[in-house]
Amino acid sequence: MNLKKLISIMAILITIILFNTGCSSPEILGGNHELDDSNDKNLMVHFLDVGQADSILIQLPNGSTALIDGGNRADSQLVVDYIKRLKIQKIDYLIATHPHEDHIGGLPDVIKSFDILNVYMPKKSATTKIFEELVTEIKHKGIKATEGKGGIDILNEDGIKFSIIAPNSSDYIETNDYSIVTKLQYKDTSFIFTGDAEKPSEDEMIKKGYNLSANVLKVGHHGGRTSTSEVFLDEVNPKYAVISVEKGNDYGHPHKETIERLEKKGINILRTDEMGTIVLVSDGTNTSIKGIDSTKISKEEDTKENMIKYIGNKNTKVYHSTDCNSLPNKENQVIFESTEDAEEEGYKPHSTCINK
Ligand SMILES: [Zn+2]
Ligand SMILES: [Zn+2]
């Protein structure tokens, strides 16, 4: 088998693993898998691959569900199907971060398809058709949307704290800064979801004195350079930074300045354009990537996962561990099952991630 073929097979395999992860979650949460009982107390966060857009599905350990944004209108079916596959029928907390189409586009169909208990929106309207549709669907369901603003607790029980930390003003120049930013804390682990909030909103969150420290940061505005400022990153200090972005998008997202700021701090960057849908799981103590480096995966996935041990860079002939911060772009990756395999092919170990 030639190398190119092998890489494409591995890419498909990764996709299958991620996809299956999503599908099998209810079982895992139900605890009737080959997993230990503690799994029914897991928090699952799905960053859906909706291209140049955002959609994040959260399965809380108390059994409730939250959805932050719904992708573009063209993603409607994908988002609805994804939620249905997890056998979810109701969404307890629906958050429309701000009225841009890449965030609310899929929501009218989501509202039509599921029971919706609470809706949070910022006090910012738009004159677009999609925004009008969203408002209409919310009305149809007889729901009264709550204005999302800094200081509101969406949920605070059973070791789960889900709170809104932005917007903190009522007037912004950019619609993006109206984004509802949430912090989700489950015992010792925490996530921050920023929507498209940019530096003015980030500065306000710092000034307000919120505890911004989190294990996972959903990077603001698809990795645009006017979000994820250095001071904000200092406050959040995450282990993982998730970027929801489409390959070859018109905006040049993620901007290289943002990537550099993240890399400089040694943060693991997870991108939907490279990984597809990303599922993170927290047991309240640790946060890990499901299907890639999680220790809590089923045996079948484990076998596939074990095949991906090291990633080589075709150009530099250097190989890395899968969680290295300086992995090559997908098109330049070669997968190795062992360091021996890598070295047989003439690859050298990356000094910072391979301990020899
Ligand atoms: Zn936006
Ligand atoms: Zn956006």
C-alpha cells in the first residue's frame, strides 16, 4: 500500500472513530457499555463540524442538554440529525450567542424538531430573514427567550455551574461583541464558550473580575485575530483551545496571530477543519478528547486508536506524539504505529514530545 493511500485510510478511520463516538454516547452515558460505572457521571461536549460556523452540543452529567448555536442554515439537517442520533428529545438550554447566520442559521429547524425548554439570546436583533425565522419559531413554541447577559446563572446544582459571563454592556460597535459567553464548570473541570466575542468583550470580562480560568476554551470568532487576546488567554490559561472553522474559508480564519498566541503558551489546538467533530469528555476531574487520546473508550475504538501512535511530518521527516503542539498540517502527516516504524522510514523524533 502506498503512503498516500494509507494516509487517506487513516483520515477516514479517524472520522469513523469520531462519528461513532457521537453515536455511542448515550450507551456510554447509560453505563451499559464495557466501561466503568463512573461514566454515567460524565460531561460530554460535542463541537460539531459545521464548517465556517459554530454549533456545540453539551450533555450535562445530570441528564440535561444544552445547545450553543446551530451552524449555518445549510447545516440545519446535520445538526438535527446529530442530536437525534444521540437519542436526545429535549434541549433544556438553547443559547443563540448572537444573531449572525453562522450561529443561528440551523436553529429554526432545531426548534421545530425538539422540545425546547429555555432559550437565551442577547439583546441584539438583526434585520435578516434567518433572524426573523428564529424569532418566529421561538414564538411558535410558546417560549419566552431570556436575555443573556453577564452575571446570570443558567444552572447551579449537582456540582455543575453553567453561567453567563458576557455580554457586560448594552452597546457595542460589533455585533460579535454581543455574543453570549458562557462558562461551564463541572467539579474540577471547566469550559468557556465565547461565540464570536472579540477583544472589547474579553476586556470587560476581565474587568468584571469573573474567574475565567478554564481547561477548555472555545476560541472566539473562529480564530480571528481580534479575539483571543494575550491578556484574555493569560486569564483563561486553557489546556485545550477548540477552533470551529472551515478549511479554506474566505476570512483566512484562523488567523496566524491567534495560532501563534496559542502556541506560545503551549496550548493544544483542536480544529474542526482538521479533526471534524470534536468530542471532549470530563469526568469532573480530567478533561480528555474522546476517540483520540481518551482513556475511557470502548475496546473496538481502542484497537483503532492504538494504530495512531505517532504522527510524522512528510516535509521535515520528524515524528511527533499525537498530542504534540507542533503537529504538521493534515496533508503533510504520516501515521506510525511505533517509533521503530517511524525510524525505519528515516524519521527523527521531535525532541520536545518524544521521550527517548
Ligand atoms: Zn459573528
Ligand atoms: Zn461566527
